[in-house]
Amino acid sequence: MCDDLTEADNARFAADGLSRRAFGTAAAAVGISVLLPSPANALAVKGRDVTIKTPDGTVDAYFVAPASGRHPAVLVWPDIYGLRPAFRQMADRLAASGYTVLTVNPFYRSTTAAALAASGDRTAVRTKAGEARKLLTPQAAVTDATAFVAFLDKQAQVDTKRGVGTTGYCMGGPLVMQTAAAVPGRIRAGGTFHGGGMASEPMLALIPQMKAGFLVAIAENDDARAPGDKDKLRVAFDAAKRPAEIEVYKGTMHGWCPPDSEVYNQVQAERAWARLLHLFETTL
């Protein structure tokens, strides 16, 4: 669902207005984002940077949870621009809603999140991340998903009697599917937002291995490029008897959910966020 053509769409969209273009450039460069609203009855949270050992190296990640108690765990896969302030803000917000959240640097095999962010402007970051992404093979994704869920289950803030959720944005969409298939005994919910490549045959073949309910939120310009993808996903989820809410969000561009995106659509991002919380409330 995501390709260089949708990125070109987004660039033209951002160029339509100077203020939007300026915001997008600055946001990508320094990681600023709009202020997300706090959830009703928000819990106090505590976050910290953590490292996680895998067979392939050491992962830098951000861990945040409500200040007290045990809660369902959520693993977050960022988009191509990696772990940055906007995703920390999103993790804090999710934790304030009652979840223990781990947001990872998926490119740890070749770069830290800090080094990726410091590599230059939006184009430079995307180029460097694109190279690092080549190491994130299907087997590597399984290795990572297994290690990350194991890490979460060892944390005192995680209620291991309840299922684990996972979310992914852009390139994180397929990683959510790979996670759900790799650790089906723990993953009970998957939320994907403007995910790329999710309707490929290898991804569709994973669905029968899953035990999770899904939310698949699709950008309108991604759907315009590949209108059959949503139908392939629907057929595959139905055949596997896995519940899935699959929807094209009208008026959205690829990348509309993170608050530092040049095409951030606050109204539709909030609606997608509400649907994610509903999924977690009903499955975890």
C-alpha cells in the first residue's frame, strides 16, 4: 500500500501550502510534533530508555507504563523515520490509557535511533533507514518479535495473564503481521496504519497462523494506488476466521497518523486512535 509514488503524492500535498511545507520539513528534521490530547481519566506514567539483547545485537527502545499496577503490554513498530519524539509521545499517550508500551528502533542492526535522526533532513533519514531496513528480513522480524515480547513479559508492569497488542505504521504494518504470526500465543490484537506491502502473498499467508483481532487503517492515496489490497486482506482474514476492521480513511495521505508527519490529519488520526483503543479494550 505504500511506495515511492505515495511519497510523491505527499510531497505535492505538502508543497500546496507554505505553512504545511515548513512544518513538515522542521518536524522531520528535529522531531517536533503537535500536542496530542490527553485521554480521559489519564493515568500518570513513567518512561525510560531501555536496551534489549537479541541474537543480532542490542536494541535501543523506549519503555513506558502507568506509574502503578500491571497492565496489558503493547509493542509498537514505528514508520520508516524510526523511533523519535513523536513516537515517544504516542507511547506516553497509550500508557496513560492503561497499557505498558515498548517502542523499538527496528534498524538497530546498523544504526541507533539517535544516529538515524541526526543523519540529516527527511530525505537523508529516509535514505539511511531504507538501507538499514534491508537487514530486517522475515527471519529477522521473527527474531525481533520473539525477543521483544519476551522482554515485555519479564517486566513487573506487564499483566501476563492478558494478551499483548502490537501496532505498526508504514513499514511497521507488515511487522505487526509478522509479530502476530511469530508469537500467536501472546499477540491478541494488531493495529496497522498506512501499512505498506501488507497484501503481498507472504503477508497473506501469515494470517492463518494468527490468533489476533486486527485493525487495518488505510490511507486514501495508498488505496488509490492499490485498490485491490483491501479486498485481498478481507478475503484472507475472513478465510482464516480472524476478526478484522479494514477501512480506507477518507481524505488521508500515506503517513497521516504520526503527529510530526507533513501530512498529519488530526481528525482522522484521532478516529483511528479511538478505533485502536476499542480494539485493545475488546481483545486484551
